[in-house]
Amino acid sequence: MNNDFDVAIIGGGISGCAAFYTLSEYTDIKKIALLEKCDKLANISSSSKGNSQTIHDGSIETNYTAMKAAKVKIAADKVMHYALSKGLQNKAIFKMQKLAIGIGDIECDFMTKRHEEFKGIFDGLRFFTKDEIKKIEPKVIEGLDGSDRVENVVASGYLESWCAMNFEKLSQNFVEEAKKTNKESEVFLNFKVIKIKENASGGYTVTSKDNREINAKFVLVNAGSYSLPLAQHAGYGKDLACLPVAGSFYFVPGTLLRGKVYAVQNPKLPFAALHGDPDVAISGVTRLGPTALAMPKLERSKYLFGNMNGELLKIDFKIGALTVVLNLLKDSDIRNYVFRNMLFELPYFGKRLFIKDARKIIPSLKLEDLTYAKGFGEVRPQVIDMGAKKLELGEKKIITNKGITFNMTPSPGATSCLGNAEVDTLEIVKYLNKTFDIDRFYKDLNVVL
Ligand SMILES: Cc1cc2nc3c(=O)[nH]c(=O)nc-3n(C[C@H](O)[C@H](O)[C@H](O)COP(=O)(O)OP(=O)(O)OC[C@H]3O[C@@H](n4cnc5c(N)ncnc54)[C@H](O)[C@@H]3O)c2cc1C
């Protein structure tokens, strides 16, 4: 095997695959290696089972400020245009209705004001009254006894939008397209990186668990939850820790909701409010979730005690990390939320508790409609900044300026994959003295400057 490459990307999830594509298609870098520990691409958070399959453009995500929404929309549009231009309609990208709903006077007031602010960012964003919602998403209005729920309900959203994505299929497509253009690039599956070391030629040698070696002038680490352990092994990011928060889903019959339904966020809570998302990989079911369960695992596995992580203990067993977590738990809203989410995982009781929250979206939901989606969901590797003593809720990047960069990409990392790939490509070409045809990248992805 010729093991000398210009760039090695560690991690074949959506972030790694998008970077592999962008570097292959739009730069003059010839030799790129994509190293993935699993036997297939996008098998962890980016798998069709792992996430909520949503292009989070900010229009209905009530936890985003207008500023964040405007930023996320640029990245979301890139992903949408990519999928449409490659003919992935109804294969990876799907069109459906999507609504953010406000329930009760306080939320209706919030949603009305939010709509006024957000319609300037989102062309064609529509406002819906309770009567209108009853026609387009009847189960949101129908109460337990069949009559309309008593509270007022309003919504902001779209009757049709390319808003659902199978990110696993998209990841595979990125790699297929990259290989069409750049025949010298290679994908290595079953390549679990255990060591990244500077070598004598000024680059890095990346070693796998089974002792294979890849040399690269630049290493981009897009290893999801494992990016931080790999960074700390290499001597970077020592001021960071990780709070892994698993998200699970419940299934309900697909006949209940016609499209995506998002609820108003409690601003105190760090994770997005429960939402309903028609599944695009399994027909006839809708996912409700994700829940938010802090657990000592960097990746979910089918067994409760499987994948418990020694690496994580090394990263997190520090006063700084514990202080941030304890400070969070001082707030009673957060504490209740954390314990409630733990109970959602319990057999028998979990479903009975979860239905109370789920009825906010579908008031007539019955216990027999709910099934715990076993094997679905993944871990969100939320980063704790021990220096700033806070939980970072978005993505985090460790730039070393030494030819190695580490990305941690919790939600909406899948939506931002091409936006992140653009940033990394700019850094890599500068470091390697190569060129990035960014005008063509923007033109192909319909980016209006
Ligand atoms: C419950 C849940 C719901 C979500 N919903 C959405 C959503 O609707 N929309 C959205 O945009 N985002 C969503 N997200 C976030 C999104 O799934 C992630 O941001 C995204 O998948 C991250 O992609 P990634 O490629 O960075 O990481 P991953 O998909 O986790 O990929 C990392 C890859 O690195 C590999 N790897 C790890 N360690 C090594 C190693 N040592 N050697 C080699 N390979 C290694 C892993 O096997 C994996 O394939 C959700 C996340 C969760 C958990």
C-alpha cells in the first residue's frame, strides 16, 4: 500500500465525507485519505438511525436566535442545493411540511413576535392560526376526547420545504462523487486510529489499532465524539472536557403527523425541545424526540454498559469539568429535566412519562401509539470549556496551526457539513500552499454573496 498522502481525514461521518468531497472536487490536492474505524461510512451520529434527519436551517428551531438562524441557513442551503443538484430527491433529501408551534398565550405571543422577526430571513415563511393548523396538521389541535384542545395554538413554517435529509445517504454520495473526480484519493474502512504522531518529514504518521500507518502533511480530525480524546492524546485541547448527552427517540404511527412539528424551547434548557419528524428511512413512522440523557459513553451501543468509556474518564475527571456540571444542576429546571430524561429510558415507566411531554405536540396520543425506538439515537458530544467554566452548545474547533485540526460537531453538525468543509478547506490549502476554487464551489452550491 502506498501510504503517503497530502491530507488524512480521520472519521467517515458526514463531516469527514463532506471535507473529502470538497477537497477532492474543488482543490488541486491530489492524495487524500479518509480513515474510518467502522466497516461502513456514516455509521454513528450521521447514520439514518442516529439523528433527527432534519436540515436545521433555523426557520422552525425555536432555540436559535435570528443571528444564529441566519448563519445556519447559509450552511443549510449549501447542503440542500448539493443534494438537489446531484438528483438525490426522494433518495437522500425529502420535501415535507414543517411547523414551529406555540401553545398557550405566552408561547403564542412568543411565536407571533418570532415570526415577524424571522420572515425577513426566511423567504415565504408563513404564519398559521389555530383554524389553519387544524386543516394542515389536525392531530396538533385534536384533544384527547376528540374535541379541539382548549389552548390557543399558532405556528410559523412552510407547507412544503426540502427539509428532511438522510445524512447517511448524503455521506455516501459525497464519497462517490469525490472518487469520480480524484482517482488518487482513498477510503480506508476498519481503520481505527489510535495514534497521531509528528514525523521526520514535517507531517504526521497516523497509526491504526492493527498497526497500519498513513503519512500525511495535514491531518483533519472529524471523529465525532472521539475528536477530543484524539486531540488530548496529541497534546491539544487540555482545557476542554466532554459532556456526552445521548438522544433517544420514540416511534409513533406515521399517520399522526403530516410533517415536522417543533415546539417552543424553554430557554433555560440546553437541548432542543421535543419534536416530531416523519422518518425518511423507514416508511410509516414518525420519530418523537430526541430525549437528552447524560451518560458516560462516547458512542451509543445496544447494551447499557457497552462502550462505557475509559478515555472519557481521563478527559472528564477534572475539577473544572465537574464544577461546570454541578453548576448546571443547581438550576431546578435543568435538574428536573436531567432526571426526567433519565426516567424516559426505563422500560414500562419511560413510555408513561414520555407521553406527557409528547402530548404537547399530539394531545390525543395513546400509550399504544408509542414505541421506544431501540437502537436509534446517538450521543451529542457537548464540549465543556473549563477555562471559561461553561458548557459550549455548538461546534468546537481546535486549530493548532501545525497541520492538524480537530473538529467537534454536535447538532446541527450534519446540516453544517459543507459550511465546515469550506472553512477546513481554506485552512488546508493555505497550509499546503494549494488552491481552492471557491468561486466554483459557491456557484455549484448556489451561494449568493
Ligand atoms: C439524537 C441526535 C439528533 C440529531 N439530529 C440532527 C438533525 O436533525 N440535523 C442535524 O443537522 N444534526 C443533527 N444531529 C447532529 C448530527 O448528527 C451530528 O452533528 C453529525 O452527524 C456529526 O457528524 P460527524 O461526521 O462530525 O460525526 P459522526 O457522524 O459521529 O462521525 C464520526 C466518525 O468518526 C469515526 N471515528 C471515531 N473515532 C475514530 C478513530 N479513532 N479512527 C477512525 N475513525 C473514527 C466514527 O466511527 C464515525 O464514523 C443530531 C445528533 C443526535 C445525537
